[in-house]
Amino acid sequence: MSELKYLELLSKSFPSIAETSTEIVNLQAILNLPKGTEHFLTDVHGEYEAFSHVLRNGSGSIRQKIEDIFQESLTESEKKELATVIYYPDGKYDMALEEQPNMNKWIRTIIYRLLTVCKNVSSKYTRSKVRKAMPKDFEYIMQELLYESREEDNKKDYIESIIDTLIAISYSKQFIVAMSELIRRLTIDHLHLVGDIYDRGPAPHLIMDCLLEYHHVDIQWGNHDMLWIGAGVGNKACIANVIRICCRYNNNDILEEAYGINLLPLATFAMKYYGKDPCRSFRPKEGIDSDLVAQMHKAISIIQFKVEGLFSERNPNLRMKDREILKDIDYEKGTILWQGKEYPLNDSFFPTVDPKNPLELLEEEAELLDRLKDSFMNSEKLQRHLRFLFSHGSLYLCCNSNLLYHACVPLTEEGKLAEVEIEGVKYKGKAYLDKVDTIARQAFFDRVGNEKDKRNRDFLWYLWCGELSPLFGKDVMRTFERYFIDDKSTHEEHKNPYYRYIDKEETCNMILSEFGLNPKISHIINGHVPVKVKKGESPVKANGKLFVIDGGFARAYQKTTGIAGYTLIYNSYGIKLVSHAPFESKEKALKEGADILSSVVVEDKIVQRKRVKDTDIGKKLQGQVNDLKKLLLAYRKGIIQVK
């Protein structure tokens, strides 16, 4: 009976045998198209220019397309020019205006070459999907140019007339921009961003703006993303950490100019208490050295250590007692008792710390934090970006037989799934990650201010740096030790046993099975830990079962990794991992055609080309086909009346 009701509802959308049959034919045809191309990136860490260029050049695939299509018919400089037009059509057009002796000829040549490339990249999609991807202003013109042949005598003058008219009415630049955008959009069908959009780099807000407009994207949260989420819901430990990291990398513009967070009260406080302090351990790592930024850096760091200690005291279940570290300092001697051994501090100037009650905030510090909390919670742009992280993001994702998560699935020393107790209930594996996802959503959307809401907010800080956080993957974060203790043995942070076991196929198979995926055909994709390529590390683990695709988008890591990021590409022919050289600048790309040099690290080709029917979307479409066939049968048997 319930199925009949469903078919009656379905009949409202397809009220006749003809319409039902047409839709079955349409869906069945789509199921046999090649699957769309998925791109996987991770740990972009605010590096907007490099991130933007990788999207524009399709991780090197657009340049390869040009090479495959034109081969010897274009020179290397012509191929480079065409690629640059596709990446930066506005800028390249303006440069051509100044450089080309015959601009109209250049425009015609570029448009015909763009059409050739566009026909190639659109060939794996239905005309309907390509049409929907077209800018509305150019939909009619693009369809005519793409689907009519210039070789036919009857159409040759018609097509050339369209291009001549675009030039005559000074509309060719807009058309070239629109065509280039369409090529880029069709090159990457779906973007997966496997965590850590924020921190270190100068423009995470621009990356978020880009993602807001992107046609098909999902995000798996990283610990740095979760830190900003925590700050956005008013978690004071997260707020202090966010500001500390911005000071550390000289990125206060992100807070002040992009998100409207007022740092003047912090600057005033820092000058009052640390104005004569050299703050040697707190000099900014990037950009211009600044006494004020160093003073703000130290001021917010001490506030962070206090707040984290208070968080630990009120959440003993989180087992974060090591964050009460200000209690372990001998303020007279300038030493600290660390794991039973005394170490000298390289800086013993703590003007805001009461040795008798070191975690207590000064009244000024408490007021400062309240003002910062209001700024974070009332930043319209930040809140809009964080809402997008929830509407398009999650802790993990199962997609087309791939399991995506940022850091790890916590394991025990024996390689088993680690149990975590939350509110008296023990969770592990998939159940734990599902619970964490729920807590994060409740903390963001349910800000009623009760005790449970406070616990949820505190847990966001645990996800940033807690021992069994699936986003952190280490036993502890040694922030204080790195600033104040010179002995590097105190800086050690031990990775979760997960990172020792992921070279084993049986471990990856266990995790894939835990998430309901078939280990024989599935992969794990994560980032978080930069792959030290120049030291011989490989991003491919467990005989191809797992890919760690953090290759160092963040400039701060590129000396360690030796490259500037990875892209994992999954198309109808299989999976390939591409490494990127550092991106120089947009200006150099325009003037010299400089591109990010991308190299294929590993390629896993499949015997039979993947079709839409082999994907998760294909399974849904097949379900629709099955339902429509039942509706068709109901029409023919007279069970449901044709409208």
C-alpha cells in the first residue's frame, strides 16, 4: 500500500506513459556516461593563490588536455598562451590588447581554440548538464558554437558571424571569460577538500569565498577548521589559539580586515604589560618583524595557557591535565618541573600571572576575552563561512568507495579501534566519529547556554588538541614547551598508533569495513601529516589502500616536504596522485605563462572504464529508474490512471 502511495506521488511528476518512458531512457543513458572527475585536496592552510591556481589549471590536467588535443599543430608558446587564457582570461585579454598587433585576429584564434578544448572536456557529460553549467548570458551562443560544425558549408558563415558580432559589439572579452570558466568547471566535476583550510597562510577567508561559489564541493573538517568553529561559537580557549596563530604568522589582517575582529584592546593590553619585554620567542615567523605583534603574541599566549588550564580543571574527563602547566612553574627560580625533572625557562617574565593562583585571569584579561568573544560571535562573514563548513562539511565522508577524513581513526597500541567515553557511553570507530560530528553540530547550532551546550563547546577545544581527537592524531600539543623550554626533548608530540599501522593492509581493511566499505575496491584518503618527500617518504600506504595527500600547500611546510602540495584525481580511467611545485605568482603566470609544474607520482589505471552507474550517484539514479519502471507498469495495468 505504501509503495502504491509513493507511485501515485511520482505520477504527479511523470503524469503519462510517454513522459515516464522518456525519463527512463534519459536516466539509463546517463548511467552509461563516464564518471565525472573528482579532485581531492587537503591542508591548503590559507594559501589562496596556490589553491586558486590549482583549481584553475585542474591540477595540471588542462595543460595536458591542450597537449593531447593540439599536439604538433600548436607551438609550445601557443599552448602556454592558451592555457594562461583559460586560467586567467581577464588578465590575459588585457595584456593582449597592449601586445597584439591584430587584436581581432587574436580573439578569433583564441575563441576557436577555446571551443575545441570545451568540446573535448564536455564530451563526457550530457548536453543538459553542460547547458546548466553555462553562464546564462551566453547560454544560447555557447550552445550554437559548441554543437554546430564550422566545417559544414551551411553553418560556416553563421558561426563566423556570431564571432564577428561579438567582436563588433565589444563583447568578446566577456565571452572568452565565460568560455574559460566553463572549461574549468567541466574539468573538475567534484572537489573534495580534506581539511585544514585555516591558519598559517594569509588568506583562508578568500578560499572560503571561493568555495561558497564553487559548483560541487564537500569538506572534511581538519583540526584547524575546528579551532575556528570553536572560536566562532565563543570557546575562549579556541579564540586565544586562533589569535595566537595569527600573531605567530603575522596574519592579523585575517582577523581585523577580513572578519572585523577588533584587536585594538589586545594591542593596548599587550603594550601595557609587555611593552618593554623583547618577547624573543614570540617574534612573527612570516612578514615584517614587529615589536607590537610579538607583544600581542605573548599576551594572548599567556591568556591561552590560563584558559586551557581552567578548561582542563572543569573537564577532568578529557584528561588534559598537562594543559595546567602554569601550575608547574617555580616563578622565583624561573624553572619548571616537567614530568618529574626541572628545566630552566628561557623567559621568566610573567607580569600577568599570580604565582599563588597561576590560572586566574586578571580582570583586564577576562574583560578582553569577553570582548573578543563578542567580536567572533558577531562577525557576519565568519559566521557565514562557518555555516558553509557545516552545510557542506562533515567529520568524514564515504564517497564512491573512498573513505575521506582529515587525520585518523584513533587506534590503541595494539592496533585496535580506540574507545572514547563521552557522557558515560563508550564509542569507537565509526560510532565515535559520528558522535563527534553530532557534538560539533550541536555546539554550533544549539547555543542555548545550558550545561550541555558548555560541554559541547569545550569538546571543540578537545578536538583541536586532545589525545584521542580524530582531527589531531597526537597525544598532546606542546605549545608552552616550544615557547619556553629550549630542551627539544620536551617538545616531542607522539602520533597516535594509527600512523604506525596504516602501512598494513589489514589495518586499512579493518577501517574500511568499519565504515561499511568493501576493502577489495576501496581506499582511504587523508591528510594532516605532511609527507616528507625529500626524505624518501611515500604518500601511498598499505599497497595502495591509503593515500596521505598533505604535500605542503602551506609555505611553512615546503622546506620539510620538498614539494608544494598534492592533488588526488579520480576519473573514469582510475586514480592518479599528482605532486605540485611551488606557485610563484599570478603576475608571473600572466606575463611569462608560468604554471605550477605538476608531476604524476602514482597512477592506478583500471581495466574497465568507470561509468556513472558505478558511482554513488549512479546507484541513486538506478533506484529512480527502478521506481519509474514500476510506475510505467502501473500505468499499463491500469492501477494508476494516466493524467
